[in-house]
Amino acid sequence: MTRHFISLSDAGGDGVAAILADAIDRKAARAHLPKGTMDADAPLAGRTLAMIFEKNSTRTRVSFDMAIRQLGGTALVLEGGTSQIGRGETIADTARVLSRMVDAIMIRTDDHAKIEEMARHATVPVINGLTDLSHPCQIVADLQTVLESGLALPGSQWAWLGDGNNVLHSIIEAAGLFKFDVRVAVPEGYEPDPRFGDEAQARGARITLTRDAVEAVSGADVIVTDTWISMGQDHAEAKLAAMMPYQVNDALMAAAKADARFLHCLPAHRGEEVTDTVIDGPRSLVWDEAENRLHAQKAVLRWCFGQLGE
Ligand code: CP
Ligand code: NVA
């Protein structure tokens, strides 16, 4: 069966654990190599990845491109605006055509329904490079970063501050797979989709919602935030004002554990969701987190091609 990676649950807890182990091992094994050099075993030699972007990207684009190169394959990019998708060719027809020419498809799109449609009609793996609903590839990198920092996932305490968005949805999904707790501090009207919390709790995670940023970070091991205005959303002053009490700054970090780690998927809006002192401070892991997009995406690709997991 074709392995799509639309959500973390597509791989399941064991699959994501296998992806994380491979990402960590492969990163260590090639630490001394120039970035443009292939891994010695070139496990995806001869494979081509098509990347479709209907929204901007720096990390996702570069990490997938470098990932497939290091694994021995190649990538090509289709921009929404310059491909026929931008003129109305259907997602289903695009999926059928690309499946005849490439070995896998990564898509970043505004509407999650589009990626589900793509997966229904593609006969090659389809990977979620971010939708309005979720960002699973980012969270694989986040989990890798937390593991590499020496924190075990089960039972760890995470705090999310700000907007209840796509990145948070995937963190909550990960919490269900790895049994960690997430305290979500968001202003009224910006809560995450409750389906994610319900499912994670059914799997054994504890997801709690609060309006109090200090309460959320008290005793937390991992503090996470993201932009207050995601791609495709209006730049509303009212939203920015509502988010201000959830800014991750030194005062808030002081309420977390002394060794609490700070994560942000980037790009950051310094002075909004996070201050310079925190993102550039000693507890910030954001540059490791960004680098791990590359290592994580390599392992996701290998999983899609049946090289990892059961
Ligand atoms: N974090 C992330 O997905 O970054 P890009 O938007 O630059 O791809
Ligand atoms: N929540 C952000 C993540 C960017 C990587 C967005 O969707 O724009």
C-alpha cells in the first residue's frame, strides 16, 4: 500500500519512533561530511520528489531538497502560481499526472482537503509540507530536537502559547502518540480544533486549556510558540492585541523549569510572539530545530518508501 505522510498518525507511534531513530542516527553518521555530499548508502538513489508550493517556504523547501539529495535522489519544484494548478487544473488530475513521472509528492497548501484529495488520487507517496490544519514534518523535527536535548518524551510537560494553529494541532497529535502533556494557553476564540485534543486524550495524553500563560508554563519542560498570524490569515490588529499576554519573554520563561527548552518552528516575528532575549537566549533550541528539519525529512522520505517501520 502507498505510504502517505499526511499526519503523524499515518505512521503511528512506532512509525514515528522509527523515523526519529533514523533521523538521529543518520545525522550523527554524516556529521563530518559537506552538506551537499550523499550519504554513503544513497538509499533513495534514482528517486525523484516533486514539491508543490501554494504558500511561501524557506525551511520546508530547502530541507526536502537537501534531504532527497543526501539520500541519492533529486527534487523538482512546482509553484502554485506558475503551474497549471494555479489555472485550475484539478488536484486529482495533477496527482494522476505526477504519479506517472515522479516517485513522491510533497505539497504545501492552504486547504487540508486538497492534500487529502491528492492522496486519494496519487499512486506515489504524498507528504504534508504544511496545510491550514497541520504541520507534521515540523513536529518530527521538534521531537528529534527534544530527544537530542536529553529529554524523554513520555510524561514530559509541554506548554503552547499564542494561537491555536496548525503547528499546535500536530504537537497535540504527537502528545497522543508519545504520551506527553500539553498545556495550551490561548486567548478566547483562538483555541485549537478540539478533535485533536479529544483524540490525544483517548490515546493517553493530557491536554489542558488555560487563559493564563504563567499557569501554562509553570513546571514545563518545553515551551513552544509560533507566529500569531499564519500564512493565509488576515493581519488583524485585534488578534495581535489579544495575543500580547501570551508573548514568550524572560518573565514568562522564569516561571518554567530552570532547564526548560524553547522551540519555535520559524519564521519568528521577534517582538511579537517571542522576544530576542528568549529566541537568542541559552534555552532556545530553534537553530537545532531548524537544522533537524533536514534530518527529519530524510527519515520521513525513507518511511514513505517503506525503508523504515513495519
Ligand atoms: N517552519 C517552516 O515550515 O518553515 P518554512 O515556512 O520556511 O518552510
Ligand atoms: N503557523 C505558521 C507556520 C509556518 C511554518 C503558518 O501556517 O504560517
